[in-house]
Amino acid sequence: MNVNQIINMIIKLVMRKAISKGIDAGIKGASNMGGRRKQGDAEVDEYGQPTGQDGRPRQGGNGQGNGMTKQQVRQARQAARVAKRMGKM
């Protein structure tokens, strides 16, 4: 065996371990996502918005006082980025 083969063998071993650890961590993280949910968020309306005990939508969501949820804020930011990109073309 020459040095090149030994180095390749070691790199393959290290990469195999790193990739398998990453896959295991990703699967573990994905399986725990359902357990992080709050009890009050179990009830949602037809638009996917969390509702209170009486069926009305909850107020607030992101602390800005405009009633937008985190998901809506993310979607708005993404739409703004897309619009900005389209304006540059």
C-alpha cells in the first residue's frame, strides 16, 4: 500500500463516521419536533392559525403588537426578498 491509498482509506473512514453522525442527529432532531409543541397550540383554525379556548384567534404572536405570527413574518420577509430579486432582473 502506498501513502495515497492509506490517506484515502483514512479520509473515507472519517467522512463515513461524520456523515452517519450527521444523519443520526438529523433524524433525532426531526423525531423530537412533535414533542416541542405547546399544549395551547393544538387547536388551529382553517388557516392554520392557533386559536384560544373559545375558538377566537389569539392576539399578538411576535411581540410587535400587529397580530402577525412568526410564520407570517417569515413569509412576508421571504416575499420581500423575492420581490427585491425580481426588481433587480
